[in-house]
Amino acid sequence: MNTQMNRRGFLRTSTATAGGLLVGFYLPGTSLLAADTAGAASKLNAFVHVGADDLVTLFIHKAEMGQGTVTSLSMLLAEELECSWKNIRTEFPGVSREYGPSQGVVGSGSIRSSWESLRRAGASAREMLVEAAARKWGVDKSSCRAENNTVVNTATNARLSYGSLAEAASKLPVPANVTLKDPQQFRLVGKATKRLDTPSKVDGSAAFGIDVRLPGMLYAVIERCPVFGGKVAGFDATKSKAVPGVKSVLQVPSGVAVVADNTWSAMQGRRVLQVKWDEGPVAAENTLAITRRFAEATRKPGAVGRKEGDAAAALASAARKIEAVYETPYLAHAPMEPLNCTAHVRADSCEVWASTQGQTAARNEAARITGLKPEAVQVYTKYMGGGFGRRARADYIGEAVEVSKAAGAPVKLTWSREDDMQQDWYRPASFSRFAAGLDADGWPVAWTTTIACAPFGGLRDGLARTGVEGVADMAYAIPNILVDYHAEDPGIPVSYWRSVGYSQNTFFTESFLDELAAAGGKDPVELRRRLLAKSPRLLAALELAAGKAGWGKPLPAGHGLGVALSNNIGSNTVQIAEVSVAHGKVRVHRVVCAVDCGHVVNPWGVEQQIQSGIAFGLTAALKGGITIDKGRVQQANFHQYDMLRIDEMPKVEVHIVPSQASPGGIGEASTPGIAPAVCNAIFAATGKRVRRLPIRAEDLA
Amino acid sequence: MPAVKFTLNGKAQTVDSVPAMPLLWVLRDTLGMEGTKYGCGMSLCGACTVHIDGQPVRSCVTPISTVAGKAVTTIEGLSADRSHPCQLAWMEEDVPQCGYCQSGQIMTAAALIAKTSTPTDADIDEAMRNNICRCGTYDGIRRAIHRAAELKRMGGAR
């Protein structure tokens, strides 16, 4: 379905197809529309191409890391284009302003940013095809209608195929205005649709970044300082160069690259490389010291992230005061495809083949390193074997460009799994101190949270949104709230990790709220219901989940139910987990998830992403964390940083709240809520309150 | 470098390679067969699973020298046209998300249904628990294995 896209290849296929319609659109923020015949190299960046062979090619300007973007964006285009779903193919185009100022897939934003623009692109192409048919028949457009890859003359029932109209249509002006379908008329959007990329992913033909192969290509690995921020003080490559297949050993900004004629030889050459490091100040860091530093910081007031009423006064006068501290570790992303990038730097151009979440960032990084204009850099988007936020960073792209530049050849750089785990930009560790006041009836009247966590994604007046989201923006109507934050940075690189700040803060918030329910003698669903009176969408999702999960009904002995909700990425998610604990081990039997993500494009895609987000969050809850000693990450591979396995995957039931609201995101919707749902269920089953992740046997004893 | 002769997807194959080079890298870098994936290099994740004489094996820790005279099957050789019961079932159940681990999942599952005609959930847990899927497609994998076994029993596919 998805062929390897390169510009020459595209030109070949395009020009081989006589004529053809290519419609380009500027996304919101710009206003120009453009259309031209497919053969024109200057107009390659567009969404729709109709070949004379009746094949419709949809250009997917985002990227696919498993989240289903290729399929869902194709549905948006095809819905209005009225093309046959069986006649489409998809390709990833290059980087272009036509696709917006920053191409990439972050923040579960693909549907939200494409919902209208891609339907317009499809509709506009359809109108041009209809106009071409009308002119051919000499009739008015109003007596023509598009249907299943053809235009029908409604007076005569004559039909013309899209393929036969494409060339004429491509010469027409792009309509200034198009009318989009009423959602009631949708025939694709809203219907559970199988993924377009599945066939290529069951026979090994799907081309991931790591599968790129170029004539004359060399293979590289890089030895980096095990301590973050450390530099090369010197190296001896004598033994490396003696390894069969090793071509050269080169110093690059991030370390020392071993370049060989295959990956294995490069890895072997690296194994015997001698590097002397200047480790720098982070060498003094360890997890215990970091936790102590964070804990100490939270004893003092920080930068205010949210203030409602007077929390201090309300706490002082509350009938009861509840306090707790929570903590979460650093986490690696560990996508199954280790990071890699292939680059070919020449004097006047640079080509980059990458599984990346940020095509524009990749191009800018390559331009920065080569000194070329961004337009001289071509980025070819490959399938990602998982991203989870890691591939939004362009560090590994830049490394490949550096090595290709130094080696004077096309180079594929591959990170080992150990590199991936030990040189990540981690989900930051976080420590939070909570206090709340209950009134005489047991209802919360005051809530304070002080968080210490390394900042990223921008720091304003001492506050990083990524550090407080999930607490500061909680929907619960409590009259007095104070959330403050300390930017404490021990020098461990941190960045976006599936669901970002919500990944830890939703665990904190939803667990502590459960503590308040227990302390006040309230049922956890009843307490949330009361505090969500002004959040109708969350409340509806809560009622749906509680009903489907059988909240309040008898359970098998030793089982408990826990509830947690999240409202991130424009979606509202409520999860109820059923858990039992035996011999210090948690078993998650079932998760009921109700989600209101607005207008759903592909319900099957929603279900897949809810399943996926739960597996991801459950891994963080039940499995390992990343720990630091002497400034180094102590985990190197999956035996030390384990992943959820098939026998640990709970039965997940997804219930979608019907909605005509604007679409929300889905890729990160279910990750935040699973850990607190499970920990609250552990409390219900055992009376043990888990206040740190991952869940440890000693915290259950 | 000594030549190693073996059978790859039904055809005779000879490669010149350092004896210690894992089959994974011979397949990917020397022979350009990239359906078999690198995931961990330590036999921990299962992404590199191939069949050697019908048994599921982690190619990332299998030196090429030990493959001499044996029959290797990779995802590319499972069928010529996605007609293996596992591939058919994987498509029916629309299992993959990112898809990176799925070659290894399918090869492991194919070995399971070759020897167990009606695998139970416990059989599936046992056979599949060392194949990691970071996207969490486990429910789909389980359903697809039951379906693949059914297809195989029905004899509708090879």
C-alpha cells in the first residue's frame, strides 16, 4: 500500500501517468491554493493525485508510528473526494510549507489539525473532477454528481471515471469555496475501518527507517559518553580499525562513530573502541540524591500553576486535613524500532531517510549541520516502529547527518537497544506533596499540590506546563486550590513521553482524590460525580464507564475496582480497572474505558489506541523505571527495563461516547488514567495505598 | 571469510561472512532481507524471530556459522502472497499498529500453530510471552492466533 517515496520515483510514476490531477492546499495560517498537473516538479506537495489509470494517490503529510494516521487521514480525504476506498494508495510527501509550518506528529494532533483541511482538499479535488465531466458532457455542474471514483450525469446516467477526467480536471482553477458534507451524509468517517498499512505489516514489506538501503551505503554506530553531558577527551581506534568490515572511526559532536560495511561490524568495532571521557558535573548524580532534592524542594512554595480561593486558609479551618507525597521515576520510551537515520550529505544537497515524528525539525537540523538551505534538504518519511514522543527529537537525525558529512558517503546510523535506553530524553522523574481539607461532611474544600520536576517545553515565570498539567488543570470543582511547581533540573535529559505531564500527574491527582474519598467516607465514583457537576462530558463518560463496569456490584473475592479519569489532548477518558493482588503481584483482569473524543473518524482506530495507551501506561505502572547512578542510566536492555507481556494484558472494553463535538486526540488519551485506576483498585482490594511507581511488592505487603 | 551454505526460504544460499555474525545481520545487511527486525540484540524481545528447521529462533543471537546446512524461513518466505493462516488471520483481525514487532510475532505464532492445532489461551501465553509489542496489540495477536489455528484446521490455506 505504501511504497517507498522518493522524489525521483515519484516523478517517474507521475509522468508515466499521462496528465493527472494534483491539488495542493495551504493549511490554516496561509491562504493560497495551488493546483497543477502532476508532472510539474514544483507542485509535488499536495494531498490528492488522480492517475489516468483511475488510481487515487493520497499524500499523507503526517507520519505513521502505529497511531493509524495513514488510515484516518485517508478517510478524511476520501470522504469528500468520493473515491473508491479500494482504488487508493498512500505516500508520504516531502517537507513543504504547503503542509504547515511544522510537519510532524506530536500531541495527538493529526486529526485535530486535519479534520477540516483534508476534507476541503478532498472536496476541492472532487469539484474539479465534476466540473471537468460537466464540460465534457456540455451540461451544468448541477446535473452531475461524484460517486465511487466516477462522475455521474444524473440526467442520462452516463458515467465518466475519475481516471478519464483527471487530466482535464487538473487544468481547471481550484474552486475558491467548497461545501463540506453534513456529517449525517458521511459514508466513511465514523465507520470502523481496517488499517491501510496492515497488509505490508504482515509480510515484512513495510519500510521502516531502519530498513533503508542505498547503493554504496555505510553503516554506523556511535559510542557516546555514559554520563549525560560528558565529552570526548580522547580515543584510540587501533583495535576498532582491525575489526573486519570497519572502514573508519570518526569523532562527531555526540561521541565517536564507528563506520563499517555492515551494522554488526560497526557494533564489533565499537566494542573494542577505547574512549577517554570528560564526564562533567552530572557524574555526581544518583536517583536517591535526586529524589531527596525534589522532596526537599516541595517543602517550600514554588511558582504558582493554579490558584483558586484561599487554599491555606481553607486548609487551616478544615474539619480534617489529609497529606501525602507521591513520586514517579524517569522512564525511557523504548520504541521497538531502535532509533536510526540514513543520511546522504553532498556538497549542494542533503537527503535524509528517517522514521521521525518531526519532519520539519529533521530538515532544519540537517540544514543547520550542513549549512545548506532547508530547501536543499530532502526528508523521506518512513514508517516508525513506535515513537511515543522520542522521535519528536531530531538528535539522531543530526548524528546521521554528521557521520555522512564526515564519511563522505551515504550512512545509516543505528542506535543499539542499549543506546536507546541509556541515551534517551526521558519522561522526567517527579515528586509531589499533597494536602487537602475536608469539611465536616467529608467533602473536599481545599487542595494543595507542590511539585518538583525537571522542566522542558518552555519555562515561564518558573513554571513549566509539562510539570503541572494533570494537576493544575484538573476538572474537579474544589473551592480552594493551590498548585505550585519547582523546576529542579539534575541534568538528565527529559522530553515528551506519551501523554507528557499527565503521565505522572494524573496518577498523583486521581490517587490522592481517591484518598480523599476514603478519608471522607465517600464512594470514589460518587465523589467524582459531585466534583464534576460542571464538567458534563467527563461526567457522562464517568456514568458510562461506571455502568459498563458494574460499579458497586459484587466482585469475586479479593478483587477490587478502581476508577480514574483524564482530560488531556481534547478528549475525556474514564477508566475502571478490576484488579486482584496475590503474593505481591498485581493482576489486572479487566479495564473498562469510556472515551469522549468528540467526532470519531475511525472507531476501530480509537479502540486500537485505547488498548495501546493502556498497555503503555500499565507497563509504567507494573514494570521498571529508569534509575541513575554516577550520572549513568543503570538499565541497558529489556531484561532490566521490562515491558508488559501478552499474559499481563488485561481485557480492555472500549465504550465511545457518541459526540458531534470537534474531534479530540486519541493516541495519548488512555495512558494517564490506567496507573491510578489500577492503584485505586489495589486500595479497594487490599487497603494498601500505592504512592509511587512502579508498583513494588513491598508497597503491597 | 568462510562461505556458509544454507537454505533460505526454500532456495540454496551461500554467504561469505565472519562466522560470528548473527543471522539477523546477514539477512538484513548482507542479503537485504529487511522483514526480520532488530529489537534488542540479546534474545529478549523476539522481533528477530525466524524459523530454523521449523523451530522459532532468535536470529540476533544465532551466529551464521551455526546455520550451515539448515533451512531458514523468514517472514518473506512464510508465503509468497500473504496466504499463510497467520498472515490471513493477522489481516482479518487487523492486528498491527506500528508493525515493527509483527514479523517476529507472526513467525513465533506460525511455529505454535504448526505443532499445536488448537492452542489454548495458556498455550498462547506460553509461546508468545517473550515477544514484546510496545504498542500493546496483544489482544489482537491472541484473537488472530485462535483464528489462524482455525483456518489451518479448516485447510482453507496452506
